[in-house]
Amino acid sequence: MGRHVIVGAGQVGAHLAERLTGRGHDVVVVTRSGSGPEGVERVAADAADRDRLTRIARGADALYNCVNPRYHRWTRDWPPMAASFLGTAEDTGATLVTLSNLYVYGPVDGPMTEDLPLAATGVKGRVRAAMWRDARAAHRAGRIRMTELRPSDYYGPRSTDQAYLGKDRFVRPLLAGERVQFLSDPAIPHAWTYTPDVAEALAIAGTDERALGRAWHVPTGPAVSPSHVAERLCEIAGAPAPRITRVPRPVFHALGLASPMMRELRETRYQFDRPYVLDSSAFESTFGMAPTPLDDALRAVVAVHRELRPAGN
């Protein structure tokens, strides 16, 4: 069995740690605070500190970049961290497995495949595209071994309110019979990636040589509208029929005046103004992994919600 170092213990990192330990690997989870799931070695470190990260990753088979800096700090926080990951992978020989996203493509008509040009027009997409190009160049030069995984927007257990379908933004109010306001038209189909599937794909990519040298889309089900997800969630939970409405565009922009997070969402609003479809067939056919069916995923979401609900509610 191998040694795997995961940087980040948020929506995906904790799931990944559980999968790798379940397969008998030694796992180290690195966060600024030293937090992380039980059953792994937990280390406090700054991902931008190359020397420190290199010491932690010495002897590791794989190094996973599951970091999620604050949305409005990407241009400041990502470049030093990305350089640290590349340097650590070069210094240690650990395979660098980067969890990225679909921002690199910019606005797209039709299903997204991995061979699309990196045509991002927004700041965040250009930051991610630069990270990919630097890592690919280092791989082609023989300095590192790497791969990158690109999911769509998250849903599932441990989804935070950075996710459109997150616990407090979407799941809790719907199951309580409350109205939910969505930031765009809730009837437009959108690709949603289940967080345990993201972790599973990362675990595969970090342990299979076939993943190296290219980017992959994480197995993701057919695009469905937020309204459809809400309907299925409430039906599965036995909750009242969902009430989900659109935030008017002027209100959306006004919210950005007070909230840095909301202000940054303007840049990626295009993803919700037209159908957003992800083709993940390359990963599925290569590694034999299918996305979790929507209803199965939502049953898990409901089960976790009920476990966490205070007694009497």
C-alpha cells in the first residue's frame, strides 16, 4: 500500500481520505489548522510553504491538491500555492493530483469535453488555466508526474454553502418547507457532480498510471435543473413540495456590493444562464466508474441531514 498526502479537508478532501484509508493506504491530511477526519495523520501547514510541504510529502506516492481558497482571493492565494505544489512534486517524486473545475473553458455551447480550448475570459478561469499549463509543461519536461480532475458544481454530504446545492443554502430550507431563492433561472439544466464521486475519481487518479499527463472530467450524471433536484430531494425526504424562485438580476448585483463572495459569482453567472452539460465519458470508459444516480445521491444527502438535525426538529 502507498502513502498519500492530501492538502485540504473540505468538501472533498475528507471523503478522499476515507476512501484511501479504506483501501489500506497511509494518509496524511494537511490543513492550516491541522484539522481533518479521524483515522489519518493530521498536520498543520501552509500549502504555499514549499519547504514545509516537501518535508511532509517526502516518500509519498501521491500529493493531492484539494485546496479551496476564499473565492475573492484566488489571484492572490493560488499562484504561491500552485508553485509550492509543483515544487514539492518535483522535489519528492510524488504524483501531483490536482482538483480543478470547469472555469478554464469559459462560456461553452454544447457538452464540455476535455479537448475544448482553455478559453476562459474571467479572472478565476484564467488562474486555473495558468495552473494547468504550468503543471502540464512540467510533466512534459519530465520534472513531475501529474494529472488534473475537473468536476462540475458540487452536491452531496459535506457540501458547504459555497455550493449552490449546499446544506444551509438549499437542503435545509427545502426540507423544512421554506422558500429557496436561486441565483439564476432554476429551470435551466445544469451538471452537478456528487462529492463522493469526486473523491472516488481522485483516489483512482492517484493510484492508476493511466491517469497521468492529462485532464479528466469527473463522472457526472445528466444535466438536470435545480428545480428538478429540489423536487426529487423533497419527494425522497417526504418534505413539502419545494418552493424555489429566482433572485432578480438587479438584486443579485446589489448583493455583490456587500458580499465579496456574491460579487465574485458575477463572473461565473454565465454557467447558469444556459444549459451547462458535462461529458465525462472518457474517465468513465477508461476506469470503469459511473456517476452515482441522482436519487441514490439525494438519499445519502437526506440521511446525513437527518443525522445532523437537532433532536425534536
